[in-house]
Amino acid sequence: MPLRLYNTITKQKEPFQPVEAGKAGIYVCGITAYDVCHVGHARSAVVFDVIVRYLRYRGYQVTYVKNFTDVDDKIIDKANAEGTDIFKISERYIGEHNEDMDVLGVIRPDHAPRATEHIEGMIDLINKLIANNLAYVIGGDVYFAVEKFKDYGQLSGRTLEDMLAGARVDVNEKKFNPLDFALWKASKEGEPWWESPWGRGRPGWHIECSVMSQRFLGDTFDIHGGGEDLIFPHHENEMAQSQGATGKPLARYWLHNGFVRINSEKMSKSLGNFFTIRDMLKAYHPEVLRLFILQNHYRSPVDYTDSYLAEVRQGMNRLYAALKTIRDALTDRPAPDSTPLGLTGKHAEVLARINVQREKFVEAMDDDFNTARAVGCLFEATRIINGYLAEKPSIASPETLFILRQAQQYFEEAGGVLGFFRDAVDDYFLKDREKESAKQGLNAEEIERLIGERNIARGAKNWAKADEIRKTLADKNVILKDSPTATTWEIG
């Protein structure tokens, strides 16, 4: 089955046919750099990170562009409040953003342009719109005339009448139409400015993405992405001004991820249910946050609850535990490079079932990047391999080693697409244990001390004391795992 994408502009899935065969140009709207990133930013970042990873996995040469808005009312307000300039504010929060994305395992884009680096290009594009009779100048401001662009509303599916009746628009008597949007704003006191043919001013928000996307990807590129909240007005306006200037479609496919809700309510600072990425990472391993995002289709809303995150954490622990079992079994045991002769019976059945999951993983991702189904394939492979090993096949046999190697390759290939298994297994469980201990108010040193006392009691065959300590720890949700060489622990 060919790769199919749901295109917001046509409201249907379409085969992916890039502008240039074997290549894919992607532009995603990034953050406005005035504050730290929240979980909604994490969702968009992880979604498009996986899309880029998968296209590269399928052999496409991807050019990925994601911008930073570094001049905006919110940035200006924060700079004025702190007695500094917009460049120091934006630099601070771009740095914070990059740190968060690195921890989440989000691959850096090939290009990360900033709006203020492309003012000249914005002026050029605005001049083209004026020349094409799609923009007008009033008192140093320049506006796009939406009524003169016949396809305005095509992306969002709204008519001008609907927009006027239902949309909140700026009250500005200077504009010919309340829906007309600013391409250039005359400077006000306390604001940064740049010279332009219309006087000193600064760009409107929408114009920057048209210029930066076309600068790195051309007049028409393959995929334009962002959050669902950007469909209108940002992407609608961006599409109109780009096509109005060049006469060409800006992007072939428009992709939008759904919202994050907190306990079934829209995330909002005013409701007090607002989580930053750093809030989340204090409580959960970054790959748990990735799994939380990817267990849902990117176009569907994601509902955050504490109980759901706890389930997601247990799920990621199962995946890592399965991978650890496979890797431990293969340690210092070379597996055959090709299928051993005479692979029959249970061995052949298990290998076939793993290969089916590998094929279904690709089918799921080809179906509009359906990570929910793809993750399900990984969990099914985990169940298959755990069941296989529970029957205690001879670990040293070529048949078993070959099957385990195939399972390991599948886990690592799928993990490479989804951004999983970036940690060494022991490091993952150590980090997970530390976060759960801190979250539940447990002291890791105290737990280790009690385990030491229990080991002494066991050595002295004081089973009552050993059982008492185990129960004390179990009451704190600490699960002990005894082996011939050591006792390890985890938070249940």
C-alpha cells in the first residue's frame, strides 16, 4: 500500500506524491519564543519528528524546516517588562526550547530560521502582493485584502460570511474589511522596527512563514504542518498570501495535529491545568511522554490524566523489559545471519508472527502515520516474544538465536521511527525508578538500606525479619526482585 496522508485542504487521505521523486520538503510552524514550552508544543514536536523519521526510514531525502517567531507582541511585552530587548528574550527561550526537545529525543530540523533574519524577504513578498492588487497601504500599515483572493477560506472550509459572523477579528476602522490581516505594522513607541518602503515598522505574524518556507523549500513544497489551532487564521492567511504572490500552491499536503486536553478539558493557564514539558519530565521518563503522545493518532485529541500516564509508564516499562530480555539472551552469543536450515514448528511459527508485526507496522505508518496502530504492533511483538521465551527454548540453539536477533532488529527499527529505546535498558530503569521514587516521596538511599538489612537477615536465615522488610517496602509500592546474584527493586 502506498503512503497516504490526510490532507486538511481536501479533507481526505491522498497518496503521497512529492514535488520531486525521492525527496520530501517539510515546513512546520514552531514556537513564539517568549516562554517555556508546554505539553501541547511537545505533541506537535513529537508528531512531526516521527513523520520525518518515518519518511527517512522509507528512503526519502527529507529537508525539514521549523521556524522560530522571534518578534511578536508577547515577546515585546516581556522585553519591556524586563527592561531588555526582544533578541535577548527570544534567545533565552529558543535555548530553553532546544534543551526540552533534545531531552525528548526530537531531532533538530535541517533549518531553524528566525523571523528577524528574513525581514528583507518579507518586504519583497509584500511588494509583490501590492503589485498584484492583493494588498493595500494605509498610514504605514499594509493589509492583505481577503475579498480579492478568490480561494480565501479553502483550507479551513469557511466562507467570508461565516468568518465575519463567528470569528473574533480586530476592530480597526482603517481596514477595508474586518477580516483583512496585517502584513506590515507601523512602529509604535517601545517597539522594535525595521526600515521599509512604508516607513519604519515590523512584520505581521503570518508573513514570516510564507517567506521562510519558500526560502528553504521553494514556492511549492510537499508538507506543511502544525497544530490544529493554526488552521485558521494563521495557515489560511499564509496560504492566501503565498499563492497570491507566486500564483502557485504553497504546499501539496497540509497536516495538523490535534489538541492536548487535561482531564477532558482544554489545557489553559486560566483553568490551572497547564503543564510545561519540564513539569512532565520531572515525573516521567521522556520516552513515556513520547509514548503518551504516539499511542493516539496524531489528528485525534489526547487526554492527559494521571491514571492514563501511569498506564503509559507501565507500557513503556514492558517494552524496555522485553528488549532487555532479548539483548541479555544475545550477549556473547553470535546469531546466524540467515535463516537456519530446517526452521520448523514453534520456531517457524514465532518468526512468521514477528514478521507479520513488522509488516503491519509499516502498513500502519503508511496509513496517514497511524502511530496508534504502529505502537500496538510493537506491543504485540512483545507478547509474542515473551510467550516464546516462557516455553524455555534452548537459548544457545541457532534457531532461537536467529529468532531473537530478528526480534531485536524489529524493536530497534520500530524504535528508531518512534524515537524509543534511546537509553541503555539499565539506564532507562534507573531513571524511571528515580522519577517514581521522587514522585511518591520515597528515599532511594533508605530503600537501599532496607534491602541491605534484608540481605543480612536472609543470610542469617531470619526469614521473618526478611519478610517483614519486604512487606514494609511493598506497602511503599516498592517491588523487590531477587536473583542468584543480587536484589533489584522498582516502583510498582
